Amino acid sequence: MKFKNQKGFSLIELLVVVVIIAILAAIAVPIYMSYVNKARATEAQSAIAAIRSAFRVQYQTFGTTEGYAVEDALIDAKLGNATEKNWEFEVIGNPPSKYIGTSTSDFPAGEGKQVWYDVEEALYHGYGIDQEEQEEENID
């Protein structure tokens, strides 16, 4: 039986298309995951900024942060329930020199991810933060 004017794709053509799609996916997925991690880290950065602000007000008002706990700062910062559910915060020093956010088991990316702000460097570090990109922003 002979087929005339066959139309369609050969197996080779289909394989080439599948390989191209796989290559594009291999490039796109890590970039997408990087953006997702940065977005998740932004939640912690915003919360840390609010906590820093609460500690600054406390320090400027009373000249010390002694006796002012992270729990007090969380109340004053008025963070949302989701943020408080996803992150635990710690403040080191009097006046504070480092603010640390550690993800809880409720965090979508898992427990134990850390984002911290170093007061001396004035930079955020940790999960989802591209240090080189941040340094370029500080130069500009």
C-alpha cells in the first residue's frame, strides 16, 4: 500500500522539538525558582525592616533597648498573621547589631531558611538574596 502526499511530522522532527522544549525548560525553571526564592525572602526583609524601625523608636525614646523584646517589636510593627506564622525573629545586641528571621515549618520553602540584616554592613544576607546584585544597587 503506497501513501501519496503524506502529511505530518517524522519522529526525528518531533524529537528535535521535544529536545528544544527541554532545553528551554532547563534554562527557565532555575530562573523562575530564583525569583520565587527572592519573593519569599522579601517577606522576611519587610518584617525585619519593621522590627528594626520599632527598635529604633524604642532606642531613640528611651536611650536603650534593654527590656524591649522581639515580641514587643512584633506587636509595635503590626506584622500580618501570615508573616508571623512563616517566620521567627531574633535580635542580637543592645543597640541591635543583627536582626535574624528564620523560617518555620509553615513556610512554603521549608523550615530553617534564614534571612538576616547586619546593621554594620547595612545589608541583608541569606535565603533568596543575591549578594552581587545587592552590592551593585548600593553602588548606584
